[in-house]
Amino acid sequence: MTARARLTWNSAAAVRGTRQGAIRGLRLAAEHVLERARARVPIEEGTLERSGVASVDETSLTAGVSFDQPYAVRQHEDMTLRHDAGRSAKYLEGPLTEEAAAVEEIIAAQVRRSLRG
């Protein structure tokens, strides 16, 4: 006796689901990096820390983390500035590099999840 099965592949639904998973993953990954960066951003009054945001461009499937203060770039790039313990220049670059594997896993997990549903 031969068993038969029929499979209907809905590629449009699969692509749509995968894209939604990728968007969700990008958002969660960007929030993850933002959380790590906020823990390292130079702090005096907390203004720079509070200005941090995570964003996702759903059209291009890209995510960003930014800090919106006039002195944010100088604080990030100037390695000669002194900071409180645990705070440093490269407050965004460091966490992004260090958390690269976690970022990849966060995005991959959301894409996998979207394919199950």
C-alpha cells in the first residue's frame, strides 16, 4: 500500500509571514541594542540616555538605533573624554559589535516563529 499526500504551497503567504517575522525581529533586535547602549552611554543628567530610540524601516528591512542630542556624536567618537565608571565613548558601536550574535538570533527566531504559524 502506497501512502500519498498532497501539499499546497502558498508562496505569497510564506513570504508575507517571513517578512513580518523579519520586521518583528528587527524591532526586537534594535531594542536589545538600545538597552545595552543606554547602559553604557555617558551620563550626567540623563538627557542623552533618554534621547535613544530604536527604529525600523519596513520597506528596506533595516533597523537603526540613534541618540538625538547635539553632542551625541562627539560623546561617541571622542576617546579622550572622561566618563563615569561603566560609561564610555563608543557607547553604541561597542554594544552593537558585542551583541551581533544575539541580534542575529533574535531576528532568526522571529522569522522561524513566523513560519510555524
